[in-house]
Amino acid sequence: MDFSLTEDQQSIKELARQIFSDKVTPQLLREIEATEDCFDRQLWASLAEAGLLGVALPEQYGGSGFGLFELNLILEQQGTVTALVPLLPALVMAAAPIAEFGSEAQKTALLPPLISGGQLLTGAYAEAGSAATSLPSTNAQPEADGWRINGQKSCVWAAHIADHALVTARTGEESYGVFIVDLQSAGVALEHQRGTTREVECTLTLKNVHVGAGQVLGTGEDGADIYAWIRDRVAIGLAALQLGVSREALRRTAEYVSEREQFGRTIGSFQAISQRAGDCYSDVQAMESTLWEASWRESAAIPFAQEAAVAKWWACCAGQRIAYTGQHLHGGIGADIDYPIHRYFLWSKRLELFQGGAAAQLAAIGDLIADSGLPQ
């Protein structure tokens, strides 16, 4: 299967690579990790100025009119340097579904400020103790002029710096909706927590939060379809980030074992080490193939839910193996947090488990096969 990039796609990838490599250094990451927000505002402004925040968003709102395939090229480059900017939550978890399902008023109000870098969006979907595919326990009750939401969301990425969040909430026994919540609304409370990568994740508590009728993205069957649409694209975005993280972790590991000497020879010449590195190379190739197959199918409007779960499964399993191998082969220096390899381990673990680990992906793949009517 040929996943050769078009000229435009190659230009987007190269522009992203150049910005990330020019703007992100290990020293800068240490400084930003020590801040309260853990958010690289200057890099975010540079991405906005270059037009990369709007790559996958419609031209009439200031975007470039490309798609999630092109956005995944940017996410891969972000993973390469572990840049501390919330591209996935802002663009995949929030802006993309607004562009696809939102009203004209919603798109006009929310997309241009995001594309220009002036505002931030995120998605609040996870709940403690619930699988990504479970009905939310957060509840939305209809009112004359909208809805009233009560509940709690966990691990909300970048909520502390976001202006609005897309929130899933149950609207009936077997139905739910997707709502646009202003995070400055009365009844909204955020508890800041440091995640595995030192980024801030929030527990979002909603207590009698009023959401107007114009802030509803979809309810009932529409709400379930919208969330399934989001979940599959987030899985691919996570796989794109993990590919960048894993590829760079392997590159750094290969460079280290090619220079580090023991017993009068480079340690990379020892069979056990070269075999483990070779296995990691095969893992990267599998991650790449499954990611771009799922991304291509999404861009071609071909059903891709199973391919998205497969890509996320490889991101979980292979990403974990590469992270562990890189840490192990670096020996004692891998435990020194002044040395950058540890960040790739931490990022890999976070991406592995976000929206469900390998077991959750296998369960999703099994459900999709069962629902397809194929022989068991």
C-alpha cells in the first residue's frame, strides 16, 4: 500500500518539523514543565501564525481546508520533540467535531478564535471507572431554554487553559448528548492534576451548569454518533503522536548504543542489543503502516473504525515495547531526568493508556468484528 505524500502534505509536514525543531529544546521543556500551566504559549502562537492550527478546518473560518490526515502529520512531528502544546485535545477532540456537526453560529463563534491562537478548546469525555465506550454517568436534564448538566469528568486535557469544552452527558436511559460548555460558567469547577508527562489534566466537576439550546452539538442517536466519530479520530491522533514519540526514542537509542563502548566495542554490536533494537524498528514500521491506513481511509470517507482500533492497539503495544527498550538500553543515564530519553518513556505511557490501553482496543476490535457479521 502506497502512502506517499502529496506536495502539499509534504510541505505541511516539513513546516511542522521545522517549527518544532527550531522552537523546542530539552532546556525549554524543563522550564515549561516547571510552570503552573505547563503550556508553551510561544510555540502555540508560532503554530497559529504558520496556519497549522487550522490545517484540518474549513477555509471559510480561517482554516486551510485539509483534513485529519494532514493534521496527523503535524501530531507525529509534535511527538518527535514532545512539545507541550494541546494540539490533540484542541483540534481533534473539540474543533474537528464542531466543524463537522456544529451549527453555523457555533462554527463562527468558536473556530476563528482557535485558528488564530486566541482561544482554546478541549474535550471532556472520560469518567473515572468507565471505559471509553461506556455511557456517561454525567447527566443532562432538559429545560425550557436548554439543558442543565451535573457530573464529573476525569483527565480533561488542557481544561485549565481552555475557554470551552465539549462534554458528553446522558440524556436518557440509553442515550446521551454532546454539549459545548463555557468553562467560566457558574457551577464549573476544575481541580488541577499533574499527568504522567507533567502536563496539567483536570477533574472537571459540573454542578447545575446551564447550557443554552444553541450550545448543543447533538443529542439522542446524533449524540452517540458524534461521540463515536470523535473517539475513532482521537484513536488515530493518539497513534500519530505515539509514532513520533517512538520513532524518535528509537533514533536516540540507536545513536546511543552506536557510541557507548563497553569491553572495547560499542554496545550496539552485541547481539542481544542489536536484536532488541531491530525488533523496535519492526514495531515502528507496523505502527506507521496501521496509522496511515486508518488515516487514509478516514480521508477517503471509507469506514475505518476497526482500522483506528488496530492503529491504537499497535500504538499501545509497540509504543510500550519501544519505550521500555529505549530506557533499558540507555542504562543508568536513562534514569537521569536531565537526559531527554525519559520524556519519551513518560509520553509513551500516557499515550498508551489514554482512551483505553491494548486490552480495550482488542475488545473494541472484537465488538466490531462481531457486529460486522463475519464468521466467528
